[in-house]
Amino acid sequence: MSNEGETPENRLRRELPEEVPAAAPESSGPEQRDEKDEPSLTGRQRLVKGVWPPRVTRAQLIVALLLFGLGFGLAVQVASNSDSGSALRGARQEDLVRILDELDNRTQRLEDEKQGLEDQRTELENSSNQAAEARKQTAEKEKQLGILAGTVAAQGPGITLTINDTKGTVKADMLLDAIQELRAAGAEAIQVNGVRVVASTYLADSGTGVSVDGNKITQPYRFKVIGKPQDLEPALNIPGGVVQTLEKEQATVTVERATKIIVDALRAAKQPDYARSSSQ
């Protein structure tokens, strides 16, 4: 048969292979059907699904506990440092000036004591009668040591500290703090309610009162202190000091300066059981 009447389109179809219909995709099981049935998730939903619920391993839990402990320790340290300096940060300018003046006074007292010892040495070295000078200084030193040991009475300028504790909230440690502060401010002789305070003095709570070296005392607590009043009174009134601490306990505190304070409570001289002079 002649192909002369055949069109180019028919000729092209005849030369190309016949189209084969695409086979329908086979079912891959219930898992694929489930994925096809599930709605598509957004990026945020996929992120949430990946991190929640959390999967914490034992190592991660240990590291978290260690970091928590470290952070807690740092927080406690920072809080402690903040509390220790809060009293000075909240103090007024005149209070800070008074504190600095007190520190200067303490430094000056130490310098004066040093100078006095150097003068004594110079007198001993230059005295024409060194034996007589030595006896004179020994007698003077004996009087000074007697005052410190409480074996002799003393008088001089100072202050009277009176503490009224009607609530019964003042404890032995608070009175001990007052004694320590007075000593640091240059107190040379202290008497509390008829009991002489010396280096070995101890205080303890005793029922409704306080005992000093085993002697029970009750309020009002009266301190008779010999020293420089200009140093003793500011030492008690510094911010956060003795007076403020006692007033927080609802105690009434009064400090009075005097040109003459008499400390006449005496202590018996006690022979040390073990200590001996190294010069023997």
C-alpha cells in the first residue's frame, strides 16, 4: 500500500513506541498509610515534638545537679558579702567620719604606747643611776599591772554604760561584745555590777540574768569604765555596734561621760599553776 497520502503527524506516531500506562503504586503497608493519613506538621510543631517530652540521661542529670550546687554556693557567697558591708553602705557621712576618727585614735594610742616604751629604754640607757631608775620604773609598772589584774583600785576619766533589760532579752554574749568593744577602744579598767573585769573574765547566761566569773548579776547592767571618754563613747555608738544591737533587743542603753570614774572592785591575786617567768 502506498504511503504517499500519509501525513507527517501519522508517520511520527507510527514510528514512536506505544505509550505504556504507569503502574499504580503498590501499598507499602500500614505505616505508609498512617503517614499519608497524618496531617502535615509545621516547622514549629516538629521542633516541639523533637524536644518534648525531654529525654534526660544520667550524665546530664549529674551535670545539672553540679551546676545547681555551684550556682547556689556563689549566690550564698555574694549574699554574705553584701550583708557584711550593708552596715557601712547605709551609714551616714558623719557616722563614717566618726568610724575613721576612732580608727585614727586607736592608731595614735598604739603609737603613743610605742613611744613611751622607747622613752623608758632611753632613760634606762642614759640614767646616771640606772639601778634607782629601774626600781622606779618597776614600781610604776607594778601599779599598772595591778590595775590590769584588778588587784588594786583605780580612778580616772571614763564613762558609765547602763543597760536596762526589762524584757529579759539581753544575753551574756551581748555583754561580752560590749566589754570587747570597750577594750578595743582603750578601756584600762572595767567593773560590771560590782565585779572587776580582767583578762580571764568569762560571762554566761544564768536564769533571768547573767553571771560574771560565777557571780550572778541582774539588770540594770552598769559598766564603770576608765579610759578616754572621747574614744569609749563613739566606739559603742558606731553603726551596727553595741548600742544599736542592744536597742534591737528592746533594751534601753545610756552612755554618760565623766571626769572621774572609780573602779574599786578588787580581785585576789592568783598564782599561775604552770606559767613561770622566763627570766628565772
